[in-house]
Amino acid sequence: MSEGGSGGPGSRLRRWAAIVALILLTSGVTVLALELSTARAFGWGMRGQLGRLELDTLALGTAVVALLVAGLFGLTGRLRRGIPLAAMAAMLVVAVNHVKIRFRSEPLYPSDVAFLRDAHLLVDSVGPGAVLGLVGTVLGVGAVTWLAVVGLGRLLRVPPAPRREVPRWVRWARIVAVTAAVGVVLLAAGFSGERSVLRASFDRAGADWVTFSQNENFRRNGFLAGFLYNMPAVPMAQPEGYGPAAVKEVLQRYEAKARAINE
């Protein structure tokens, strides 16, 4: 299955219905895989974890992932490319999150990307065999997903897009999908900002942020919300007059007060 082109209205409708359905299905499965694998790694109980999470929060997380998957489809132009890439990325995050919980009893954070600078230490920690197993699993998931997408298209008799010049409206649809995905990435990067639209959406969906425990934050709000909550924040602007001299002056002032109290 690929982007729509010429053909009868019925064929185009079935083709695009299949595209939207597969994008939503992939997104839902990705969110469930992240939540259930995190719950299992922590021993929270997978059924209990799903019952604990707000349905609106799960739906919002699925919508965010769906826009990213749609962006991959927009980039590649074919579901048989975009869906496997999304599945491979999801499998990679699930596996890395599981390993981190196992070794450090904490989930994956955005700041963990800094560990890539010392990739050899990561390989030494988990072992070369585990790394090769991870690579093989990710590639295997991609291959199985590709076969599933192709087989599902044939099973449902979804008509393939004609192999001719792509219509202008299809090109614009792909551009819109990629732009939306980039917009989601930018919104995610600014999640910790004071005026974050994405965070406000999670607040309205019922997110219950926990500041004293990140593990509890992930347990209450789910992996995606917990991950976004840990996006780096913009440092506070330095107040006017603040500096080493000001700090030294404050220190001397309170040292004098302490001496006066102790005398």
C-alpha cells in the first residue's frame, strides 16, 4: 500500500481508509507495548497498570504517536516502509527502557541520550551478545511488520496505488503529515516550558504529575507522559545584580548574624 493516486473513487477510499487504520493501529499497539513492558519491568502488574491510567491520557499519547507514524509515512510514501520503521523504533525504545529499569530501577529519560557518548561503556555493561540480540530483534520486528503490512493489504484486497506520477494533492498531504510530525517533535521538546500546549493538553486529559518520584510519575501517568515530563527545561534567566560578588556579600551578612546570635 502506498499513497493514493488515480483510480476509481471506491479504490481511493479503500486505500486511504486502510492507510489511516494501519497508522492508528500501529500507534495504539506502540503505546500499549510501552505501557505494558514498563509495568512488567517494574512488577506493577500489567492489567492493573492499564486500569490505573486515564483513558484520555492514553488516547492523547496515541494521537501523538499517530502523528509521528503519519510523518514517517509522509517521508517514505509507503506504509510498507513507514510502518516497519515505526515498529522498529518502538521496539528499540521498549528494549532500552527494559534494560535501564533492570540495571538502574528507573525508566528511560530524554537525558539518557547523553550515554551515547560512551557507547562502549553501555556495550560493556550489557554485553556484546545482548547488543547483537537487540539489533537482531529490532530487525526481526521490522521484517515481520513489513510482511504483515503486505499480507494484510492482500488479504483485505486493498487496491495498490497506480505506479504513475503522484497527484499534487497527495504530495501536499504527505507534506502536511511531515510538517505535523515535526510540529509534534517541537512541542515535545518544549514540554517543560511555561506555555507548553502539549503539557496543557495532558493536564486537561487528567495527568497527575509527581515531583518527588519519577517512578511514581511514570506509574500514574504512563510511559509517554512520564518521558515528556522529563524534557529539559529552559534555565531561569540570571537576575540582575546576581554574581559571585553578590553571593559573597549575602554569605558575609548571614555569617555576621550567626556570630551575633551565638555570642
